[in-house]
Amino acid sequence: MSKKSTRSSKPTEETVVPAAKAPALYKVMFISKELLEDPENELTLEYFYHPGKGKPTLFITKSNTELMEVKEFAEPRRCWLINNDVCSNGRIYMTTPIDITLLALHHIRLHRSQKALALDDIGEADDKSTLRLLREFIRGEEHLRCIADVKKANGMVFYKYNAEKTLAWLAIKTRRVTEKLRSIGVHCGQSAMSKNYVRGELEGENREESDMDYLRMACDIVGDYLDEDLYEELKKYLDIPEEKPLTTAPKKEEKEKGGKKRKSLQQLNSNENKKIKLEDKGKNATDKLKSSGLVDGSPTNDHSRPNSSSSEEVSPLSVVQAPITPSPVKERNLTAKEKALAKSAKGTKSIASFFSKK
């Protein structure tokens, strides 16, 4: 065997391709550096009932003393590029502090028809998250005296829901949010727009929001943490009317000139008026022609009337009518192909002859 054949018979060495690493599961969260740098802070993700959403929501607890809500912002078709990996979860998570009283308000209102109860009796035994919220994060009178009546007996503290206190406390929080929105300069109301577009599109126009716009927006922000029925009670308590549907206001030129129509409508109306005028002129012309007696059926040429006399003159056009002769039909010249087909069809029977009775 030659060297050439022995070399070709050796198996080729296969190159090993390294396996691709699966992309890790990343989540982008904005959180305060103070919470991360302090080693004593024990951060835990837990679920607690959210009154505004009507279901358990994710919160972050700090050393069993503070509670922070995890806000989630999700938009379609969004991802993150982290180092060399593509994270398909393009959501953004942010932590924000929350007033624990708003979470406890829902559980206290559930027992508003009953007598005063202790915190241990308010939460259900099966709901461990509620018991943990009321026992470890709620500091008694400090958090509940603004929404409930406090009664003490035999060294124990009992709480009874008070609707008047609750609405007054929520109204104070709403007005504080209103002042904050006004100081920041947030655009609110039905025609609210981003600040990036206000200067270019609404330059020279008055964009001052009314007090009711700020109050309505603040009430909606506070209402995100309330039950639906309590949110409606708060709007009535603050005398916030129902928001009217947005309607397009007429332009200044239309107001000055009495509200002109668009050009397309003007042209449409003018065309319709022209058609009506033309039809009226046509009707007047036919009426005049009939009344002139030059056409049959006109009132001056009606011989069937009994009061018609022979002395009246008759138009020769109405008596003698020229015979209508049809115009001769011109024969169409056959093409060469049609002439060949006609020649070949001579002496043959038509298709209808096969279906005739014999």
C-alpha cells in the first residue's frame, strides 16, 4: 500500500465546538444604594394584599421594620442587553416606600360592622401574610388612630373603624399630593401632554391647569391604594365632579367668523346647490315648451277637450310628424380567421340539431 493511500485512510480529527452558554435570567431593578451598602439591612421579597389591585402584590421588607412596594413598568417589545447576553425580560422594577396604614385600612374595613377588635383578631388565621403585616409592621395607635377609634381595657387595645376619620385623613393626604404635583409642574387634565411637546405644539396658548385637575389627579393616585367603594366615597367627600368627555374646541378664526365649515363640506354643498339649480332650470324650460303648444300634450294643443274650438290654430309640427327611419346597420368586415372558420363549417350540422326530436 502506498503512502498516499495510507494517509487518506486515516480518520479526520473532529474539532470540538464549545457549547453555547444559556443566557442568564436577569431583572433590572432600581433600588437605593443605602439599602444595599448597609449589611445590617435584611431585604426580603414578600407578597401582601394590595387593596387597589385586589390581589397579593410583591413588596420588599427591610429588617421587619419598613415596607416598600415594588413598582413594575412593562412595555411590549422591550429587552435588555447586559454584557454579552440578551435579556428578553425588558421590564423595569422600582422600589418605593408606602404608608402601611393604607394596607391595614382594607383589613380593618372588613370588620366595620362588628365591635372593636384587637389586631390579632382582625387578621384571619389562614392568611399568614395579613397576620404578619398587622403584628410586625403595624405599630398600634401610631398607624391606626387616624382611621379607627382606639379603646383600651384590661391592658389590651381594641380598634373600631371610623369612616369620618378615614375620609378626613385621606382628604389631607390627597391635598398634600395636589400641592406636590403643582410644585413639580406636572401637566394634568384631559389634554395633558409631555413637557417635551408642550413648548412646540402649544406655544402661545394658555396651559394653566385648574385646581380641579390637580385635585382629580391626586385623588386618582391615592385611590390606587384604596378599595373601589372607598375611592368613590373619597371623590364625593372632596366634591370632585365626573370628568366630562373631551370635545374638540372650535378654532379662533371659526369663533370670530361664526364657525366656517371645512372646504370639503363647502364644495359638497356648492355642488348640491348647483345640481338643484340645474334641475330647476330644466323643469322651467320643459314647462315653457309645453305651454308654447309646440309639443304634443301641451295645454294649447289638447284636442280632446270639449271646449276646444275649430277656429284655434294648430301647429303644423303637432299634426305632421316625419316618419322615423332607422339608421342602416353597417356590416362588419370579417377577419381572415373568421372567414376560414366559416368556410370550414359549410356542410356541417349545428349542435342544436343533435338535441332536436327525431
